[in-house]
Amino acid sequence: MYMIIFLLCCIIGGLCFYIYKQNKKIISISKQINDILFHHNDFYIQKYKEGNLSILESDICKLVNKIYEQSHLLENEKLILKEYLEDISHQMKTPLTALNLIHERLNKAEGNEKRQLLKEEKKLLDKIEWLVMSLLKMAQLDAQTVTFHQESITQKDFVLQLLNPFEIQIDMKNIQIQINIQESEIFKCDILWTLEALSNILKNCIEHVEQNGMIQISMNQNPLYDEIIIQDNGCGIDQEDLIHLFERFYKGKNAKQDSVGIGLALSSMIIEKQNGTIQVENTYPGTKFTIHLYKENV
């Protein structure tokens, strides 16, 4: 009888000791979690070989690693946002300062001088509008709120729509446009967004060709992708700038003085969001942009 009571006491004592140890471990884990959450201490939890504590330890490790990963991404996003805001502030400051000076001069100007100032004012306002709209479009693409729709258009109509806004610039510089397309061939894409992307590329080419220069536009198709090539015979791009050309706010050595460095970055984003790629290379003379839009069924 005494032996049975002794054994029961040993069992109860052993259970109590086991529960105490487990509870102590749980309290220790809880304290470390609180330290991680509220005091930003380094994460360390003792490795348990088996049992429920081992499963708990594994799940906590996954959770904390996920928290660290999200925290790191948020910090990076804050830095990127800070850089963007600084760049935007700088880009907006120059035309706004010029507008204020023009406004002061307009109060005293008359005749031809006044007309010239109004013309400069309109040009600066257009630049600010373009900058703001481009930044908004980039924000939409970053936030993934843009839905691209596949539409059909003939290659001829697409190229005509692409060239139409640049007729005056092309005429003023007497640029020769060579078009290599299958006029009735159907081209599928989100027409407005793709025109936006290619317009920035064409604008870049027009700005960098000399008087009486040449720009070639080609469109080809195969079972894998649709290909668009825009090539000029201008001054080309410095080799060091090629790898940075599609970065936001990057301005190469041959960039125009009023360039803000977001047009080609926006083009790259639009193409990539449509399952496409964009490449640029020097062709001596000139520059060649190659766009591939991969087909959905591939």
C-alpha cells in the first residue's frame, strides 16, 4: 500500500516538475517575443528537439523572419520614396521658379516681348503638366492598379497614331521616317498604354537626331512575340549610360538640358507590365530600341 502511494507521489511530482519546466520554457519564449516586438532585440529561441514546443519554435521562427523581411522592405520603400520626393521637388522647382520670374516680367512687358513671355510660360506649364501626369502614371503602375486590355489594331493605324503627335517636330528638323511594316497585319496590345511607351522612345530619338536625320520604325511578328524596333542615326548613347537608361530620374551625358529622366523609365514599366522586354543598343551611328511583347498563349 505504501509502495503504491509512494509511486503515485513520484508520478505526481514528476508531472508537476515536467509541467513547471514546460511552463518556464513557454514563459521564456514569451519574454523573448516581447523583447523582439517592443525592444527590437535580436531574435534567439532555444532549439527544442521534439514535442509541441519544437513545433511552436518553428512557427515562431517563420513568423519573426517574415516580420524582419517586411520591416526591411518597408525601410527600403521609405528610402526610395524619400529619393523620389527629393527628385520630384528638384524637377518641379526649376520650372516653377522660371514661371514666377516670367509672371513678374509680364506685368511690365508689352508687344513682342509679352507674346514671347506668354509662349515661354505655356511651355513651362506644359512641362509641369507632363511631369505630373507621368509621375501619376508611374504611381499607378507601381501600385498595380492598371489593368491592361488586349486590343486589335492594324500595324499601319498603330504607326500613324504613334507619329501623329510629332508631325511638327519631324517637319521642323526635316527628319526622314522609314517605315517597315505589314500594313494590314493585326497588332494586339493595350493601344493607349503602348502608344504612351513608344511615344517616349520616339521623342527621345527625335531629340537626338540632327537636322535632316533619319528614324526607322519596324514591326515584325512571330509565334512567340510581336517585335517593334525604333532606330535613329543620331549621336547615340554613352556606353556608361546604357545600363542606367531606364532608371527613374537618370539623365545621361547626352541628355537635353530640360530632360527630367522619367520618360524612358515609364516606357520600360509599361512594356514590362505587358509581359514584354525592352532593349537599347548603339548602332554607330545612332541608337536602336527593340521591344518584344510576348503573346499570352506562349
